[in-house]
Amino acid sequence: MELPRFPEGTCLYIKEFDVPLAHVPGQGWVNWFGGSPRAYDPAGLKPGNHWPAASWDAWVEVLQASLK
């Protein structure tokens, strides 16, 4: 799988330890679980169930684990 490229200003998040999310400027929230980007409704985000990814590598690790 080719890793995604994001525009500047994109924020990467992890939801519930195994869902890689991205907030992309001008596009909104995107769920990358399973390697296929899908629009994500942020109504599912609650305090404590998601957090900023510690780094690009940490986010990619969660993405890659979701492919298995």
C-alpha cells in the first residue's frame, strides 16, 4: 500500500487505539482504517476516545495494523 499524502495543515489522530483518522483542511475528517479513505462523521468523536497521533510514524503504524 502506498502511504497517503496530505496537504499542509492536516492533523492526524488515532481513535480508540486502532482507527487512523485525519482532519484534512477543506475536506474534513477522513477514516483510513483498512487503507481505504472514507469520509468520517466527527459526531462519533467524544472526549477521551481520540487523540492526536504522537508522530507520522505512530499514525502509519496504526494504519498498517488496520490492514491485517
